[in-house]
Amino acid sequence: METIVLIVVLFGLFLLTTPIGISFIATAVVLLLLFSDVPLLMVAEGLFSKLDSFPLEAVLFFILLGNLMKAGNSSKHLVEFAKSLVYKIPGGLGIAGIMACAIFGAISGSATATVVAIATILVPAMVTAGYHKDFSIGLVTTSSVLGVIIPPSILMILYSVVANVSMSKLFLGGFVPGVLIALALSIYTALVARKKGYGEVGSEKNQAGGIMGAFKAAGRAIWALLLPFLILGGIYGGIFTPTEAAVIGCVYAIIIESFVYRTLSPKDIWEVLTTSGISTGALLITMAGACIFCDYLALKQIPQDLSSFVIANFKSPALFLFCINLLFLFLGTFVDPLSAIIVVTPLLMPTVEALGIDPIFLGVVLTINLGVGYCTPPLGANLFVASLVMKESYAKIAVAVIPPLTIYLAALLVLNLFPSLILFLPKWMM
């Protein structure tokens, strides 16, 4: 009976388009009233205590950082710098886009922010240079997922808070997968460009301006390029925590965008702060609600029961991981990635510990799975954003992302077969 009420109330609220956080809080309150003697004061205390987290503040400030960089001119200089490095390679403009997404992702930690910042600049340039528009949009939309794989990553920060694992180790674990996926996307782009003659029309090779152009592009982009080194160098150098790094990154971004590139006025900064405040407020409500809901499940020992069931029926860690990959690929198509991590991770951790699976490995794999969800219908946040930015139909973009998305799926297969690709940096450096 309790399970039926849980499903009816929760999914009924979802169908009524009630905000996810409110749905979780309401479901937990109803279940506590009907099936528990625990006072409702637990809800109020939980709402406060779950959000009273110093590491969680890193998520809020990285959202602000991504919005600052998106509103400023850094992305333009990053694209120009990337173009200057690879313009002689077949498909060089496309590869420059992948590099720009990787670098911008290392600053913002957000896939959607990367789409907005890079696609608006790069896709028109690729079309002018002779690339097919569908190919260009598909490539940039999927490459932006590197923003949640290459550290710092908002999804990884949230996972570290929920799973209570080292944020620094998670960041290290994301380096190699991010670089491998970026390399695979670059090879794919070069092969397609060579086969179809992309880049031969227009002036792709002249846009970089040779060696002198590369030096000029590097000079303009240097201030933006220093930001990931400032953030990650400070974290791994023990100078400041990830949360402090996010705050310093925001201050640095405001300084370079306001006084170096001169693209942000006080009015623009206020608009960015307002937008970021709305986004982080919605995230905090969602997280608080999900945490209360998970507290209720823990009260009823549902994670422990689930763990016992899984261990009894899935004795192989490899089989369990296979199922988890399928689960999160499925969840990514219907559920916001942040919500998926908040709700599902606490349910998995008892089983993960019992089967001896490294939580750092699991965190990186889950991040990539949910990153794919940014580009898969029906939710597909990147698809909606790309559709708005590029003024193309959602369905057309959903088809365009299929070929590069297969690279992410292949990467997931390789990483599950060879976990050391994720774990050797965290074990070697920390």
C-alpha cells in the first residue's frame, strides 16, 4: 500500500507539471503523515540541513561563472585561438569547435552554457567555410557535453556532495575520458571533412592568419585561457578548495570581461546575477526536495532492501555496471541530469559499496551517461538550447547529433571495460 501511494502521489504530481522539488517534498509529507510517526519537523530540519553544505556552494558559483563567461566575449577569443592551432588540418574549423568546447567546459562546467557560447560563433563560420549545417550543429551540440566531463563539472560536484566522495579525485577522473572523447570527435571530424570536402569552400584556411595570426589569437585569448589553470591549479596545488576556486573564478571572470575585454557593463553583470539566482534557486529547491524524499526512503530502509535484492540477483559487478549504464542512459532522456544524480545516487551507494565498485569510477561513468542525456530526446536540454540559438527545428537537431553521439557510447564501453583509464590519475596524484 505504501509503495502504491508513493508512486501515485509522485508521478501524479509530475503529470501535473508540479516542479520536481515541490513534488518530492509533497510526496514525503504525505507518506510521513500516512505511514510514519516521525514528526513533520523532520522535513523543515532536513530542508535546512541538506542545503547547509559548503561544497554545494561550488555548484552555485560555477553556474554563475558559466553565465558570466557566456555573456562575455571569452568564447569568441577561445574559438579564434583554437582555429589558429588546427586550421591546416582537414576539418580544422570543426576540430577548433571541439577544442573550444573542451576549454570553455573546463571553465564553466556546464553543457548548455557551452552550446550557447560556442555554437552562436562557430556554426555560422563552419557553414561559411563549406560545412553542411546539420553536421556543424550536430558536432557543436554534442561537443558541448565535454563541459560536464572535463573538470570542473557541475554534475561531478553534485555527485561528490550526494555520494560524499572527494571532489578533487572526481575531477582528476574526468580528465582522461574527456581528452579521449575530444580526440575521437576530432578524428571523426577530420575523416568526414576529408571525405565530403568540408572546408574547401570559403576561407577556412585564411581565417587563422598563419603563425602571426596564432600569436595574436593567443594574446587575445590568454586571459580566458588562464582561468582553468587558475581554478584547477589552485585546487590541486592545495591553495584553495573547489568552492573557493569557484568564487575566485567568478571574480576573475568579472574583471577580465569588464576591464580587459570590456564586454560586460554593470547592467549586464546585474542581469547575469539575476539569471544565475533564478537558476540556483530552482536547483536548491529541487535538491532540498530530493534529499527529503531520500531521507524518507532511508527511514524505510529502501536503499538497503534494494541493495540486498541486487546483490542476491546481480552477483557480478560488471553486470551491475551494465544495468546502471542502461538505467542512467534511460534516465537522461526523461529526467534532468542534476535531479537524476540527486535522487538515484543515494539509492545506489549501499550496493556500490557492497560490490566493491569504486565510487570515483561510478561518478565519472554516471556523468558521461547523463551527459549523453543532454543530447537525447525527449528532454535533451542541449537540443532545445541549440534549436533556439540556431533557429532550427528540434527534430532536425535530434537527428544531426546521432553520429557524434555514437562516439560517447563507444567511449562508455571502453571505460567500463578498462576502469583504469578513469582511476589511474586519482590514484597516482592523490
